Amino acid sequence: MKKLLISSLLPLFALLFSSCSSGGNVMNIAATGKPYEIFVITPKPVWNGAVGDTLRHVFGQEVDWINQPEPLFDLFNIIPNSINDVARRHRNMFLINCDSKRDSVTFSVRENVWVDGQVVMELNAPNQQLAANYIGENSETIVDFLSIVEKKRMNLRARKQADGRIGDIIAKKFDFRMIIPKGYRVANDKLPNFLWLTYEMPISSQGVAIYSFAKPAEGTKLNLIEERNRAIAQIPGPVDGSYMSTDTTFKPESNPVEINGQAWVETRGFWNVKGDFMGGPFINYITFDAASQQYIGIDLYVYSPSPKYPKRNYIRQMEALMLGVTIPKSKPTIEETAVN
């Protein structure tokens, strides 16, 4: 069953990564709904049974590295005979049909079925148990696929709303391109190897810190957290003398990733403010630019103290910004990496 799912997704994976354009529908109507929402189109007995339980377990898992419990996706059930034109416009739809007349499980993925920017998954099975088994066995692939879809959507939106002035500042200062959407402002551009951008909302904010630094002395391991703290100490807190740092209560987690053909080390953790009580999640990316013989760091953080404004979508917006990063001169690998 897993092979069937992966083979079904390959054409759409290829489309998503090869182009940001879409074939579109004849009415050219854009999909609606919030990011990371899924409309599950299935009868109530299926929703209230083994299939619904499996879906809630799979998509209700908590997002890692945010300091409040939030699910991977929000699920909403709609029974088939009540779906209307408004519901058909939703961005993510999962049609599930259990019919004893069927003799096997089938799964398909289509895009732009009723509106542009829409993904429709359809699962048909002879009974609930087989449908639930299929979802459970392929849960990681389904979640990863939908997460990539949402990141691509966010990246496309950022491209359409790109702030060319900030993009030029980044290119001039660090010799690479990064797409930053309008709404961000330059908060600190005083140092030659540091840039701080912020997007301020009434009771929350998002920030981007870009920095560069030289290779450590021969025989010395690169310490990502020390370099991060050195850079983000330039971000002041609300009290005089306060500044951003890495929270050591939970040790940050680092992993190698590849983005647009570039090797990075991704570190996730929590930040706090020395001298104050602010804090939140961050994602940090480090790569080595062989052309300049400098390391490049991109630090993305979120501040959202109210549970009324969930952090999940904010931090995922920050992740999506990395899809707009292009380092044209080299595609190096990280040499020595250590987090102490």
C-alpha cells in the first residue's frame, strides 16, 4: 500500500517543485481556507468510526518545537450530501468513501479540481478498517506531502508580495538572494555582517536575523549556538540592556537539510530575552559559502504570547521563507558542525 501512495504522489511532487504556476480552472477562482486546514468529506459514521479516529490521531499530533500544544493540521468534517459551492473552494480536501462493493483500496491526488491552488485527495476502500489501515500505514507520507504543499503556497504568496528593496539590501550585504514579503521592516542594518528584519502585529511579531561569520580556527569545531547568540545579541529586548539569546532549558535540536540544492544545518529551539521574560520558538539555518569562505546564518523567530494567536502558522511561514533563498555562487556542504 505504501508504494501505491508514493507512486500516486510523485507526479504532484514533481509539479510542486518544478514550477510555482498552476494549470488552473476555467473560472480562475482562488482556493479559500486557512493554511493547514483540511476538509474531510465523508459520512458521519465514517468520521465517528475507525477512519475518523485515525485521522484525528495522525493530523492531531502536536507540532514540535513550539511552546504551546497545537495540532499539525485542523480537521473539519463535511458530509457528502451537504457539500456546497463554498466548501468546494477549500484549499485541502480529503474525500473518503467506504463501499463494500469495492474489492481494493485506491488512493489518488488531484489539483485544481474546483478552484485554483486546491489539492484534493481521494481514498476509496471496501470498509472502514481497510481505509483506516491505509491512512495509518501512509501517515508520514501524507503529512509530509500536505506540509510541502502548504509551504509552496506560502512561498508563492511571498513571491507575489516580495519587497524588492529589502531583497536588494540582502543581496548587497551578503551576496545572496532572499525573498522577503512586504510588511517586514529593516530594524537594524548598522553592522556589516548583520541584518535584522521584523514584521510587527498588534500582539505578536515575526523576525529574521541574517548574519555571516568567518570559519573557526583550524582544529576548532563550529559551535552553532555560540555563533547564533553572538548575532542575535544585537536584537534588543523591551528593557534597557536586555537582549535576545538561546533558551538553554531545552537543548536545541540540529539536523542537516537541503533547500534549493543548498546544504544547511537546521536548528530548532526556543529563544528568550536576557533581562526580561519574553520568549518563543526559533528556527536557525547555517551554511558555508565556499565563494566567500564565510558561514551564512539565517535565524527565524516568532513571538506570540497569546494562545488566541497560535504559533504554528507563524513559524511555518518563517520556514517557507527559506524556499526563497538562493545562493548562486556555490553549493557547499557543512564542514565541521557541533552544538555544545
